[in-house]
Amino acid sequence: MLNMVGLKGLAAAVAAALCVIACGNGQSSAQPSQTAGAPVTLKVQDYSVEQTDFHKQVAAEYHRLNPSVTIEWTSIAQAQYEQTLPLAFSSKQAPDIFYWTTGGPSAMNNLLASGWIQPWTNDAAAAADWEKRWSSGSFLNGITLKSGKVYGFPWQDTHYWGPGYMYMNKSVFQQAGLDVNKPPATWSQLSDACKEIKAKTRAYCIAAPMKGVDFQRLWFALAAGRMSDLFFDYKNGKFSLDDPRLIDTFNYIMGLNKSGYLAPGVNDKDFSRQQFAAGQAAIYMDGPWMVSVWGQLGFHSDGYTVAAHPVPDDTPRGALSQRYSQYAYWLSSQSTHQAAAFKFIQWVTNPTGFFVQNFLKNSFATLAFADNKKYLTDPAWKAVFRIGDSKGFRVVYPEPLLKCPGLADSKAYTMASTTRPNGEYEVMVQDLVNNRDVTADARALVNMRQTIFETQLQKEQASGLKVSKDCYTFSDWTYDQSYNPANYPKS
Amino acid sequence: MRQGPAAERGQALAAAATEPPVAATRRVPFRGGRDDSRFWICVFLLPFLVFYVGFTLWPLVATIVYSLFDWDGVQPLTQFIGVDNYTRILGDPLFWSAFRNTLLFAVLNTAIKLPLTLLAAVLLTRRWLLFKRFFRTVFFLPIILPVALSGLVFTYLLNPSNGALDSFLLDHGLLKQPIDLLGHDNTALLAVVLISVWQIFGQYMLYWMAALTQVPEELYEAADLDGANERQKMFYVTLPLIRPVAVIITLLALVNALHVFGIIVTLTAGGPGRATYVVSYFIYTEAFQNAPFKYGYASAAALIFAVLAFAFVSGQGLLARRAERLRQLYGV
């Protein structure tokens, strides 16, 4: 039986335990340094939820080949991922390998500044050998390399991969008496096709998502035809939603909406995709990833065709942007398994290996280090390759970081573009659904961004950084031509 | 004349002997008396205090500190910027637009749900009503649905492309063109208010029912004897007697409505465009939605909103108390 002193002690211990539970720091998974031959668990995280089953196969196969290594590959929804990963880093619970594309060409510099990444290997010879899997010029100083060490590597191919494809539902087109083999190639042809579809079918012409940032699916395709799918004008070094060409694009979309050619409702992309797959809409514009998304919805390439986005009839055109932005997987600075992680990523990026073959078989994406055409043989993919290879569909945009290496330490563009980051879509959708002219709102947004951008550039310049608005200005470039790398200053 | 220590001790002992044994009567069963009571009080309070400090005071203090820094939530807290975040928020049109929407939502939501739930509660406390339990369950069901599910259900229900509501109205010739309640500035917030009322209906109905059961039955019997009808009983017996509770329910309703978040995320994501941005959603987007996160800025927004909301609710409370004092003064 407990005496008084024992009871007090027990009570104090219970209270203390509760305190510890309440105030615990949650650190549990910090792993000791790797010792040779010891079992290793590599944690990989991304937001490719649709690839979860594939990742299990990858983990099993790699473990079969390397019994001492266990791969824990976790995928969660993008929004949750982007919120939880920073928290994982701040609580020292970061995965070994993580997916991060925010910042595009500046991703490596941003991640380095945050202290999130380490080089894949410290062995220069091994790194050089690994780089041979990509075409020359794929590894760029300031984008994937820093002080001679490799931090990033091109993951997705950017020649085919990106927005701007127009999917057409065969059944709806047939009901409207339209030939899917003669897709609308110009804006006026698109309007004419919509007129027929509206008159002769019960389907909507275009499934156009507008919730959150989903309006980009339609916007990228049509804006690129007129000028650019970016909200920054690299010819003149300024934010550009108020550019007459983009206003023109908006007005064209508003015309489609007023005519009842866009499916009504502020829908998200999933809803619009289902509308298209269910035959409630004739057209949906998005990227080549839709081939696998349609497959998951039970809608296969015998039910739809793919074409390039329509372009304006008789005005100067633009092109979709191909940028240095395909760097996806990074090695966490908190990982104590650098060697094991590098070995794993070498295995993953083997151009003819298990990962590549099965990744492409599932049509998850096109890869920068693989012969995509060899493994992606679905008719829809063949059409994607044909469209992607056509002249002027997607062009390599100029990269300011390659013109001014000092931008690696600049925050000006990031500050300007991440203040009200979804502002362009919010403004356009609100004006679109209310049938309002977008010019004034676009101008206000551009003024806000440009002011932040130029003010910060001036501050950085004053502090000795070699940056200026000129770094973002490529006046010798046209929107439908790939930028000539020879024009970058020689360092 | 100064006494020696021994004499002082003797007087103290004598005084103690003549005092009533207060300590003995308060003694707890364990050995040690009052000291033990204090120990046990501390033991039982400690877990609560730890949780209170950890989950209420600490976050509050931390939010104040964060609001003074340009902080992304990840990097060390080094860039002290003073009140710069506050200055920027006060000049941020989106914050004020969100604030206006939040107030509008709270006022509309409260103005709609309180009378309706009171009416339902009055009906459900009538003796003559059959199937009371069934109705109670029906009204209470939406509250046990997760907000995300409610949002999803109404997204599909109200969709103008193929939603059930529009389809019904179109099929019966009541509409010529589909209407998009969530897709226009003028109707989106109102639609969200109504859906929110639907969801929270059961909770406030229960509050009212609890208040109504506190009204003594004899007063209704007396009113019956005086020949009062149902309307007179409602306005001259029921409402005056539940008024103090009504003030509390109203304040609760306002405070809860000011925190609207989940239904916005799932139904409209602040849209179309920015038409249904509310402050909680504004804070969420600044703090979490796009890297680099702006924790400092979001913290300042949260604090400014807390102060404004406190002033708003306190104003309501003061007005309610003043009304109550006047009522007592004039005997109405």
C-alpha cells in the first residue's frame, strides 16, 4: 500500500509525465550517422499521389537489389506537402530526398539559402560520370551546380512536358458533325467549332476550370498563342498582365464565356476533367499529363484526340515557355545517408533501368534522362510528341540567372511574384465571371509587382549586388523564338 | 518593559491554546493538513496550467513576437522589422476586403441563424409536436458532417453545369438559364452564409432549447389563465426570460462566425477571384499557401484581426448590457 510520501511522488511523476507529453519536442526520427554495411532507411517525399503504387514497386525492387536499404516513399497532396515540408525541416524531421520545384531556375539558390539541401555527392568524378546521362548543357552553374558540386538534376523533360495541349472528345465532336482530325487551329475556328457544338449537342464546348489557380489550364494555352504563358515579359523586363496582347487574350476568353461556350461554374480542374471525360464538354486544355489522368478516369485515347492549342488568326504570335525548371528531387541537408541516396538516385535515373521503364509505362511524365518516345507508345503520346516537335510550339526562354549570376542572391523577383502569388488568376476570374474589363485590375496588379521588383533590385544594387532590371531584359529576343545561349555573356 | 524570548514563547503558546482549532476542522484526511491541500491543488492544476501556457499563452506571445519579424517560418528569427508588418497590413486592400467580408458574413450568418434556430427550438419544445426526436436528429445531422464534406456536397449541388438545384429548376421551367450562386460576386458570399447556417443550425437550436427549458412552466400556466395566446406568450413570457441567455448566444454566434474558414476553403477558395476572401483565409494563404511563407505578415494580420474582432464583439456586449439595464430601469 502506498504511503503518503509515495502517493505524492506518484502524483508528481504523473503531473511531470503530462508536462513532458504536452511540451515534448516530437523529435524522434533523427538517425545516427550511417555506418558501413548498416541497414539504411531512405525517406523520399513528394506529392505525386497518383504514383503511390508505383513507388511501392520501386521500393520493393530496390530493396530486392540492395537488401540493406529500405525505401520509404511517401506521397501526399500537393497543398499539404508544401505546408508540411517546411515544418519538417524546422523540426529536424526532413526526409532524405524531397521534391521541390517552387522557384523554377532559382530553386537551388532558394533551397541553399534556406539550408535545406546538400550536394548529391562530393565525388567530382562520380558526379561527372552521372551527368553524362543528360544532354550537354543540362547542368548549369547557378541553376544545378554550385562551387562545382551537383545539387540538382533535370527530372522532367521540358520539351514536351508543359501546358498548351487541346484535348477533344471524339464523341461530342462527332455529334456536332465536326472532324477531330481537323481540330480548330485558330481562335476564330475554335469559336466556330464551339458554335456548332452548342447548337448540335447538349455538351458544353470548353470545360474551363476557374477555381483557385486552375484557370491557368485554359489561360496558358491561349495566352501562349498570343504572347507568352508567363506573367513576366522577358523582352522588356516587366510584369505583363496589363500587356495589350494578354488583355486581348482575356477578352477573347470573355467572348467565349459570354457566348456560352465555357462550361458554367467556378469549377476546379478535377470537375472540369470529369466533365470532359463524361462527354459533358467537347474540349479541355491542359498538359500531356492528362494522358495518364484520362486513363485513371477510365477514358482512353480511343475516346479523344490531342491537338496544339489554337492561335490568333492574323496577329503576331508567341509560344509556350521552355525554362530551366525541371529540377524536382533534392537531397536534404538533414540526411545522413548521402552515399546511399546518391546510389539510389543513380539507379532511378538509369535511362534504361527499372524505374524509367515502369515510370514511362505508367505515363506519369516524360523524363529528361530517358528516350521517352521508346516507351510511350499510346496514340495520344505520339500526338503529344508530334505537337511538341512542331516549330514554335514551345521555345527556350531566356534565363536571367545566366545573364547575371548575381541574381542567385537576389530576392527581387521572388518578392514581387510571391506577393499575392495568385493575383493574376484572382483578378481574371473575378472579372471574367462578372463580365468586367480586366485592364484596370491588371494594371494595378502589375504596378504593385513592378514596384516591389524594382525597389528591391535598387536596394540590392545599392548593397553591392550586381543586379538590375537589365538582367531581366532581353530586347533582342522574340516571343516565338528560342533564345540563343551564345548571347549570354561569357563568364 | 522588554520581555525575554522565553516569555514571548509562553504567551504565544497560551494564545494558541485559547484559539478555536480552525486548522483541525479543515484538515484533509492525509497527514500534513493545509500544506497537503496546497500540494494537491498544485498537482491537479499543473497539467492544466502546462496545457494553458503551452497552447494558449505561448502561441499568443509567439504570434506577437513573429509579427515583428520578416519570417518565413523556417529560417532563424533574425530579421526584426518592428511594426512594418502592421503598417503594410493596414495598407493592404485585400486584408480590408477580407475583413469587410468577414464582418458581413458574421452579421448575416448571425442575423439569419438565430431567429431561425429559435423558431425551430420553440416548435420542438411544444407539447403538441409529434416526432420531436426525428426532427431534432434531422436538424442536428449537418453538424456532424465534416465541413469538407459539406463543401463538396454543395459544390456539386449548386454547380450550374449539372448541379441538382439548377437541373431541377431548369427541368421545371423555373429557370431559363442556369444560375451560378457561387460564381458571382453578388451571390457567392450569401450562398456561403446560407450553407453555413444550414450546417450550424442544430447547434444553435440546442442552445435555444436549453434556454427555453429554463422558463418556469407555471408562467405559461398563468399566461393561459390570463387568456394569452401563443404569440403573446412568446413575446411577453418566453423572450424576456431568455434574454440574458440570448445575449450570450448572440455573442457566441458572432465570435464563431468571425472564425469562418473551412467552408470557404472547400466551397469557394476565396473566389470567384477574391469575392469571398475572409480574414482567416487571408491569414492561411499568407502563412501557408505559397512558399516562401509569410508567417510574420500573417501573424500581424491575425493580431490586428483579433483586436478588431474583440472591439466588435465587446461593442455588441456593451450594447446588450446597456439594453438590459434600460429594460430593468423602465421595468419592461
